[in-house]
Amino acid sequence: MKMPDDFPDFLKRRKIQYAIVGTVDGKERETFGDANRLKYTSLIPPWFEDMAALAAHLENRVMPHMLAQKPVACLICKPVDSVVVGLFRHDTRHVTEQYRWGKEVDAELKAMWAGEQGEP
């Protein structure tokens, strides 16, 4: 799985405490940050232990997909068809503000991955 070179900078700029990136077939998975920095980690096991099941769950869903266990918010994106990204951060804003932020982040991730796929 090819990661965009600027992904670590993106995580820092967007104040993401923990991220999971995996292929939809479940064969590759990489984590960034420290899940223990999150107040709650209970969103991680049921959603991200089986990336293939998560990808299947996301089929025909409005993306990006949001989960929350306040104050922890998780944004799930598919920047390309073969990759699922879970972004975790503390966020207590109203759900409509979180959704707007999520749409921005989703677009940014798609642009980052599109740039990587355009390289030789």
C-alpha cells in the first residue's frame, strides 16, 4: 500500500491523534499515532479489526462516514477504492460542524492519494 509522502504532515495539521489505514482486502494495515492518547478506544476494535468487513459495511454508504463516542470522533474515508482510512481525534463540536470538517478532510485525502497514484 503506497502512502502519500505528506500523510504524516496532514495528520499533524489536522490534529489527528490516531489513524488507521488499510486495504479493503484486509491484507495491509498501518497505524499512526498512539491510540492511548484517546479518551476512549472502544470504537477501534469493532470497526477496524477486520478491514475487509469494514469495507463491505461501507459499500453504498454516504462517505465520509462518521462515528463518535464523545469526546472521541472518528472519520472514515475511502480516498481510493482500495483503501480505508480511519481518523481519530477529540472533537466536541456540533455534528454539523464535524460533518463539514469531515467533507474537507475527505476531499484532501482523495487529492493526496490521487497524486500518489499519478506518480510512476
